[in-house]
Amino acid sequence: GRMRVGVIGAGAAGLCAVRNLRKYELDVVAFEKASNVGGTWEIKNDSSSMYDGLRTNLPSRVMEFPDFPFISDSSFPTHQQVNSYLHQYAIHFDLMPYIQLNACVLQTKYSKRLRKWTVVWSNLNDSTQNLDLFDRIIVCNGHYTVPQEPFDEIPGLREYSENNHGFLMHSHYYRTPKVFADKENILSLGAGASGIDISIEIAQNLTNQSAKVYLSHRACSFSKAGSVPYSRVQNLIQYPGLTRMEGTTAVFDDMGAEIKLENIDAILLCTGYQYSFPFLKAEQLDDDDDTPKVNVIDNFVEGLYRHVFLIEEPSLAFVGLPFQVAPFPLFHFQTRWIAAVFSGNKSLPSKEEMMLTYKEELEQLNERQIPIRHGHKMGDRQWEYNRIISDLAGTENDIPVRKSMYVDCGQSRRADPVTYRNRKYIQFGPHESDWRVVVNGVDETL
């Protein structure tokens, strides 16, 4: 029979995998534990990391799938609009017949003898357990679901939480600024994109005029810069990295000097997420269980060829592990490559060659003094990465205009995280300079 591929998850990455596998007419089943597609973009899903006021931090022209334009009034759509776009994508490419909703994957097991994967899944409608056999597995379960909480790194933080010294929450559970409105001294940890956005939103919605949000991150230093309010937002002050909590007193390290803030009555952890694959349990309970071990060390998924194929067992592939990227295009390029390989149109190098490439990549990280926890962090590296995997897939590379708009957006976001979403990006061709940016009707293209 035809090659059967099991896809775990039907958020943006899973939908994209089904779309590109269907181009090769492979048999596909995607398992989605929620009652609808959309993954993290569906705020009603338990595992969603959305919040009420969230808008994208990349323009829709940058974010969109290369083969499905994202039409929206603002260049920075709401999470509802992105979710709706994903539903339109699923309908346009007729993906729904291949998606099993309310299906929670409990375990994926591999047998070398049969050269098959068994997917054990639970039907959440009637609580029945089911088994399905596949030749290949693609993991698309997202990485904004399991919060990374720095209780072990920051002494006193766990105690702050457990002894009810104040209110503590990870940004994953944040939905509205109301829960912080009556607080006086709020400590926000981590200045990634959502950390900054949420801190601004909380600061703009405080009841008490004298209340403050302290945005703590390692890049800030008073001895270098002075206590600057963040981007003209009243009540929001940047602070250096937090080293420990002493009761309700926060202790910061400013290039060796200790600074203290007293009476912290709320802490928001914008400290990111962990990669987690609970269904890939290598238990080796019976002789026919050859499930490969997938190690996540310091939040880096080890042993993958170009962040996608498990070198030890390349019938297992991962989509969407890289972060600080334009996500939907990345999913598109990765799944085109996976589809080309799984359909037999392209082949992978030998395991030895793949291992060599992998070790070279680790060596490069080491040379550039990039910690392994940033091994999947792409940023500027994503364009070269997209080019490499497009070449490997034998398909056309990304259009250069996407990078230009991405870079411009990043610069304007850093310059002013409050107003950059007023920019309207207009793209009129594929080339590097085929775009304009308009702010309140005025062309402000550099």
C-alpha cells in the first residue's frame, strides 16, 4: 500500500504538514487533541498561550504561508484573525478530512522488525483507546505549552510562590491585565517579545497611579544606562536580572552590584517554554519496542539533522522547533522537505554524513559562544536555513522581500514597542525592495 504518515498536532505546523504531504498523495492522518484546528492560536484550547489583547509581533505579510496570502486590515492581526486564517487555510486546501479531532496521542512506538510506528491514541469523545500503524511520524505538537519556570535558578522564588508572599503567574496562563490591576509593585521577568508586550499592557491598566511594573532582564544595567522608563510607558521601569527573592524583596545584580526592591506583591514569569514530547517514551518494555530516545538537554532537542529528522531513526521528523523566526514560512519549507523525502522524491544523506553535519552545527554554536539552550534560536540564521532546506527539497527558495520586512519590523519594534504596530506594510513584488511601510497615511519607508 501507499506510505502512511501520522502527524501529531493540527496547529499551524500540523496543518502545513498535511497540506504538503497531500501534494504527494501520501496517506495522512493528523491527530489533534482539541476539538478544533489552530493549536495555540485557538484561545479556548487548554494548551493555548494566547491572551485577550494579543496581536502578532510580525506583519501578516511576513507571517503568512508562502502559498496562501493573509489578508488583514492591520499588518498586525489579532490572535482571532490568525486563528481564522488557519481555518481558511485548512478549508482552502481541503485538509479537514485528514484530521482526527479530539484525539490525544498517548504514545508512539517504533518496531525495527516491522519498520512501523504504532500510535496509541485516546478518543476524547468516548474515552476509547485506539491503535494506528504508520510508516512515518511527524511531530507538530508546538512548543508554547509547557512553561519554563526558573524556580531552581532563582533562590527564594519557589518560596515566594508557596508561602503566599504574593501573586505569581507564568505568562502562559495570562489572559487579561485585570488580575494585576490592583497590585502595587509587579515584577516581570524576561524581556522577550511577549514579556515586553504583556508588561506594557499591565502597566497601562494599573488602578493606582503610583503602582509600578519592573521589567527585569539580563541586558539591562543601571551602571551603563540609568533607570529609563521603558519606551515612554509610564509606570514601567527596566531593571537588571533578578538573582534571588528574600521574602517579598527582590535582589538584582547590576554588573556585580546588588540592588534591592521591596514589597513585590506580584511576579509575572515571561521565562519561556520547554520542548516536551510526552508520547515519545522510550520504555523498551517489550522486545519489539525500538522507540528511539529523543533527548532534550537544556531545552535543545539533540540528534536532529537540520533541526528536522532524527538521525538515529529518520522516519521521525519534527516541525517548528526553531524559534525567533517567521513561523509559518519556516513550517512550509520544513514540511515541503519532509514530504519530498517521505515520498521518495528526495533522499537523505547517510546517517554518518547527517551526524557530521549535526556535529559541525554544534561546533559553530560553540565557536560563536552561543549556549546550547539557544541551539534552535535562529534570528538572522533563518534565511540561510530556509535556503538550505529549500535546496534539499528541490523547491524554490523564499522571496527576499520577506527578510527585508522582517528586519524592518524588528528594528521598529526595538525602537518603540508601543507604537510599531501602527505601521502598515505593503508588498508589491518578491524582490528585496518591493515593499513600503505607511504610518497614519504617511510613507515612512527608509
